[in-house]
Amino acid sequence: MTANAPGASPAPVLAEVVRSGFVEGRHRGSLVVLAPDGSVDRALGDVDSPVFPRSSNKPMQATAVLRAGLELSGERLALAAASHSGEDFHQRLAAAMLAEHGLDEDALRCPEDGPQRRRLAMNCSGKHASMLAACVARGWPVESYTEPGHPLQLLVRETIEEFTGEPVAHVGVDGCGAPLFAFSLTGLARAFRAFVLAAPGSRERRVADAMRAHPEYVGGTGRLDTLLMRAVPGVLAKGGAEGVQAVALPDGRALAFKIEDGAARARGPVLAAALAGLGVDAASIPREPVLGGGREVGEIRAAGQVGTAP
């Protein structure tokens, strides 16, 4: 979903900011819903142009790490696909994953974060730790693991193109410093659908199962993906920066959306409404209140078309 060309129609409104009964702002974006057979059931906006899915890429990146020959399971595999909160248990496990392969925090190429300014606290440290470990296991260069031409990143790109069913349209640099691959929202939903329908024991199914079994390692306390995967059996969920979200249900239905202006505050209301339209109980997703004078005077709500049943 690139910027609107001159004269192009604006993206549809996905969420409204309501204050004291007055709509004071709107968040536009695009959303796609796939049917159980993988066909497009609903499309709002442009769901075929490339976007940067940001951290919604991580299940595919974790699958590439397994394809590189790294043996991961359980909490470690969930952390490899995580955008964690930098809580102590996240940092401890990321440090352990490095130590198991003769590495320490200094090997990470992600930025420092948290009150102590540590790379381990950065929300992508689990992904980076797994990438480094895969390089050690495979005998690939460690220092250059975030370069787009590195063997691991070429494998990540190949994995993404396989599961999305489309070529990468653009390569950028993610907030964590790793390569970032652009493709469509439809491709993103297609990939998540493939993960939940994959054969038990396959690498992609192992990633999905680890994320669903250990959602606290995928996000953290109060995080949207963690709350949803705890509350809804079999659901696979992974959000990304700039208002991206992807979800797949165990019956093969899947959805993906992007808030055009990148507002994280719109992500929860849009996701809750989209899931409700699919008959999924989204009560675990917290509301987004609008405050005035320290009290609630409104909310951010999904536009009516978001929750319309297919």
C-alpha cells in the first residue's frame, strides 16, 4: 500500500476517534479477509500493493532460521518470532540463546532499549539471537548477519516469497536493523493461513505451535498478540509497527490489515471488529479510551464496515 497517487481515491476509514460524541479524527487503511479455502472473502482498500509488514514478518523469519539448521523449540522458538516487551524473562532467554552458541549481547546488531539501554531489552532481540545462533550452527559469517546479501537473509527472502506466493517488491531496513521485505497484505494473510494449516511437525507449523503455546514470549504482559492467543484457541497472531496486524484462525480463515498513518492506537479496535465479523470472541482485546480531564470521554472505535460479516 504505497502513498496515494494524485487523483487516487483515499483509503477507506478503518477507525474513528470519538471525543464527547464527536468524531474528531479518522484512521484510514486497508484490510483483507481470506476464506477457509484461501480465496479473498473481503477487501477494503488496496490489499494488493506492497507494504512493509514490519514484525508481522517474524514467523517467516523464524521458519527460515529453522531451515538454516538451527534446532529451536518451545519458548526459544516463540521468542525467535517475538516482538517482546523486554521483560526480565525475555532478556534472560535471549541471553541464554546467545550463550548456548558462544555469543553474548555484544554480538547483537539491534539497537539498545529499555531503562538500562541494553540490546537484550530491544523487542527484536530474540529474533536477532536466533539469527546469530543459526549463523554459528551453519558456519556462516556472524558479523554481517543483517546484510541483505548474507546467506541467512537470502534464505529469509526465499521463505517469505514461498509463503506469501509473490515476489518481494522492495527491500528496506527494519527498525531493528535487519532486512525488511515488502509484499501485499493479501500475501501476508496467505502466509499466516499456510502456517496454521501446515502439517504437524513441519517447520512452519512448529513456529505457529510454539507461538500459540507460549504467547507471553511473543509479546508480553498486556500485549495484544499475547492476550488474543491466550483467549482464542488455535489463533495465530502477530502485529507489526506502523499499524500492521495479521491473524489466522485454525479453520484456515485469515486476515491482515495496515493502518495507513501507522497509528498503533487503531490496531486493537480494528482487529476486534474484524474478528467479531468472523464470529470470533474478541473480548480479550482491550478498548482504546479517549481521555479528557483525566477521565474517559470517548473511545477509538472501528468503522462499521470493518466488522461487517462477509
